[in-house]
Amino acid sequence: MDSQPQHSHTHNNSFAQPSLSPTDFYGLELAPTIQPGPRSYKSRKYRPCDFCRARQVACKIDITPPCQLCSSHGRQCTFVERPKKKRRPNAANGETSGAGASAPMQHFDVGTNQLSPGFIAQYNNHDSSFNGLTGHEGLESQSSPNQLHQLNSNGQDGSPLYNMDPYLQMMTGVTRIRPLDSHTSRVARFIGETGESNPYLLRHYNYDENDECTISKLTYRRIKSTANQNGVANERGEPPVVFMLADDSLAQKGEPRVEDEILAKARTDISNMFTEQEALRLIGLFFRFVYPYFPILCKSEFFLNGSLSPTILHTLPMSLLSAMYATALPFMLYDDLLATTIVHSPPPAHQLFRISWISVTQELHTPRLATLQACLLLLQRAPTNRFTTDTPWKTSLVGWTVSLAQTLGLTRECSDWTTIPTFEVTLRKRLWYGTFIMDKWASLGAGMPSHIRVDDFDVLPMTDQDLEHPSMDTTSNSMPGFLEPEADTNHFRLLSELTLILSDIMDSYYTLGASRRTSKDFNHSLELARPLRNRLKAWNDSLPPTMALRQPDRVDSRGLTRLSGNSSLSLAYIVATMTLFRALMRPLENLTQGEEEDQRMTMSRNAVRTGAKECAKEVVEFVEGLSRGALDAFWHSWSRANFAIASSFLMQLLVTSESEEESREINDLVTRWRWHMRLSSNTSSNGLMSLGLLRLDGLLLENGQQVQQQQPPGG
């Protein structure tokens, strides 16, 4: 056999910089209106450090290096790189270069199909072109303010920058809507009602044209809504929505922190794992196989006309980038390049997740939306040991994630906010429901209380308008096979609706107080169950035909099986129904003699047992119908616990059988369930059913049900 040349993953470019603001890629921080006149003089001898030059921000050094920005990000403050050459006006075109001349705004040689709008501020090859638009320094060029903010006949900014970014919308005059999460050195924290900063007091201060005011070196930003254009609570007495824009430098001494050497090593490790082409393809796989079912990112910020820009590899924070890599690794066989390069020795996913967690712990002092996104992907990670439950670390991480969402103000309904751009409104809503979904299902699987109470948020249910369009323009230079042209956008919306029902089931039966009230009161349990059961049925009836519980494999136009991650949604519905029946079965074991002899009570009890057995049949038929196209697709991490919950439910029905006939019926279901769990465990590498199968085998041994080696059903 001919020897293949060894593939090297080491290269010189770093693909992740943890020192960058975690979500600079979500928006471009724009300066306030520039006053006419020459820019203020700055001596050339005070040159900015390399990091501030790359970020196009003012390099502020108190006495000696490091500067404030490098200190806040834990970076080494260096002065190695030379200033990039500025583009000179073309004299042939009649442009003058005199001191009093006003040069027109340059047209950047960045194609709109190569650079996503949100990454413009980080595009290092044109550092002089973006000065004055980052909110930190004046213009380096001599362009006049009028030329920089020319308006077209429609009242929109006619500059190339505006046209490249569909999310920068106009307010009054030349003021643009600035995303909350766009500041390069400040983090937006939600101001609650009981803290040191009183939002009812803050609403009486004077705010500038950016809806910001500064008090004792702290900047506050008020949020206006359609019912609250003046930033004052409306007639319903709702509290004002105010965010504190805290400078990162205020947290530079926060502890605990990660040592700079550890972060530097992690940055080197991840940059050596993949070539640029491999890295981009992994991100493409993430959007193809994971994003349709867990859309917690802003896809439009990554793709423009269907193209991925290499700029994102240098702009994404290390926490999010490494988590995306790790989440996409299981799908590398579905990419022609990756299937021939890293497939033989792929980087360990656990190492990538470790890098992500290390970066997250550093970012927790100054969290952005990307910090939350990294945490959500950490919660989606596959287990390292498929035969054990998750350690308490995961439950703790759920608490961290919920706390981050609350700090970032995601608990507030933002659909009517008029002072942040539309893309950030929809992203914040998806992020909240991503957090809500992970909290509820992780709590269910761990048997622990939820971290979210229904009274602590007012976010409205998801709608189709909150989701990005699934299709991308694949006619550009994008790599073939990157995007799923028929990806379902319904999955996440339906999952959020189902999780709201699950949350009400848990609140009705499984809090400590609710359990005491319902575990011995069958009539009260039945009364609570009726509306919940109707909601579950209505949800199931609303499913489109392509997402029915039992359906054949989805195939493309060539007849090839397409991976579909909707099976985890189907299982979630069945387990939610099981959770309701588990609550109804509790008081059946605590009936008094009089209740057992009551005819109406007997009919209700039989109805509950019949419904529970139908639910058991449904889950058995579900696992029997799982194909390879479903098993190899993306599954939410809590699906693993759902299979184990189903095993426990089947065993509960078996050990509480009320007759020999019922025992034989349920034992047949258990046999079928166990057999297909074993088949699927052998063919699937994600360990989905291993825990559920282990629990089932253990329970059968304990109850003396396993007397010989299992044979195939009917064999």
C-alpha cells in the first residue's frame, strides 16, 4: 500500500483570540455624530499596542504597559507589528491630497460575499478605514463628517458600510440603532429593581441621543419600546428597562481568574488543530446539522450570500469557537474534505470543550451573549462515559447559564423594544428559550428543581418571525454540501412550546410543595391533569406531517437518506406525557379502602392505567422505527436521560401490574424495548441508549425477570 503523506494541522495563524470581546461579531459599535472640523491632534510617538491597533480602539496606558484593554482581557501588551499602510487617493481621478481637501470615503476592497456585516469592525486589513466608526477614536482619514454620513433619498445611510450591514437601522438624523452587545470594552448588565441601581430613579436622569447617561463613571442605557418611547414606564406601571454598560477594566482584578499562560497555551492548542479550510468546514457542518435544531447563534452574521468568511476564525471568542468545533466533530464524515483529513486522528472533543470552559470561566467577569452561547453548547456535549449519569457539574452549569441569561436581561420580553436592532431582538429571544429548554429538560433528567420560575420572565412564546430563514444562497463561493436546503425551522419553536407544557407539569406535580399536595390526592391530581393533557394533545395535533412521531426516512432528490434531528423532539413529547402519567400513578398506591371500592374511582384508576400503557406502547414503537438517518443526526443532550426515563416508566408499569394478563402485556413491551435498545446501542456511536439499557438490565435482574439470555422478539 502506498504511504499517504502525513497531514499536518499546524499553521501559523491563530483561529481564536480569547482576548477579543466575546460578541464583537454581533454588531458594529458606531460613534456618536461627528462634529465638523479637523480631528484632534495626536502625537505619533504614542503609538497604540498591537491589540488596540487591531481593534481600532484608543490605547490607554496609565503609566507603563499594559494598557487598559490588554489588562481587561488578560493579554500581553506588545508593540511589535508595524502600522498598516494607508491607501492614498488616486490623483489620476482628480482627487487632491492637500491639507484642506476633503477626500471622499474609500470603497473597501472587501466583497459583500466574503465579509459578514457584524465582522466589519474586526477586519484587520483595513484598520484605518474603520477608525471613527468604533466609538473610540477620531477619523484617521480626512473625510468630512457629511461625506461619512451621507443620506440617500430614502433617508438611509448611503455609505458602503451601511449597505453592507442590513441590521444597522436609522433612528433620527444620523443616529443608528446600536446593539446592546456591540461594545468592544463594555458589557451590558440588566438593572433589576432591588439592587443598588434603582431603575425608577434612573429614568429621571437626562439621556443623550444614544439613550445613555453617565453617573460616577458608570454608563446606563435605557430601552425604549413601542409603548414607552420616552423611556418612562407606561400607564400599566411596568418598570423601566435599563442596562448598565460596565467597562471591562472595572473587572480586571476580579477573582477567580485563569492564568495568562493557561489561556495562551489553549489559544495555541486550538490554532494548531485545524487548517483554515478545515475550521471553516467544521463551522459549516455546525450550521448544517446542529443549528436547525438549536438556533442560538445569528446565522446571518456568519453567512452572507451563502459564504463563510475566514474573518470569523479570528473574531469569535475562543469559548464559542472551540465549543462549535467540538459540537460539529461527530458530523465530520459528512464532509468530503474532513472525511479524508482529520477523520483518522480527530482532535479529542473533550479537549475542545475543556478549552471552551477555561475561556468561559475567564469571561464570567464580563459576560456577553457569546459567553452564554458557549455555555449552552457545553450543556449539549455528549457524555464521556455513556453508562453513567451526568455529574453534578452539569446541574451547576445549568445554574451558571440561567444566571448569565438573567444578568444579560434575556428574561424580559423585547419584541417591542425600538432601541436595539431587529436581529438582536430575535437572537435574544432564541437565546432565552435555548436557556429555558436546557434548564427544564436537564432538571427533569437529573430529578432536581428547575432554576427558572414562571414568574421570573415575561418573554412571549416563540413565533416563526423569531427564527431565521432556513435557506441560504448556495450559488456563491460557498463549499458544496454545507447547507441543509430543507432544514426545519419548526423544530425549535415546537420544542419551546412543548417545554412550556413540561414546565407547567413540573410546577403542578413535582415541586416539593406540589408533590405533597398531589401524591396522596388522586382527585386533585386528575383535576390538574385535564388541561395539561389537552395541551399535550393539541401540541401533537399541530405537528406538520413531516414531523409526525412515526414517519419514514427523509430522502433527497437522489433518494439518499437525509439526517433528521426531529426524533429527539418526538421522544421529548412522549417523555413529557410519561411525566404526567407518572404523577397520576403516584396516588394510586395511596388509595384508602373506601376509595378503592368507589366505582367512579375505579373507572378513573383504570383510565390512568390504560393511558399509561398506551404511552408505553408509543415509546416502544418509536424506538422500533428509529433508522440510521435518525440515530446519526443531532440529538439534544438531555435525550439520553429521556431514554432512561422511558426504561424506568416501563418497569414501573411492570412491577405494578394488576393482573397476570396485564403483566404479560407489559412484559412483552419491555422485551421489545430492550431488544431494540440493544440494536441501536450497537449501531450508534453517540451513547444515546446505553444508560437507559443499563438501567433496564439492572432493574430486570433485581426483580428476577431475566432468567436466560434474551432472544429476538418472536424468535
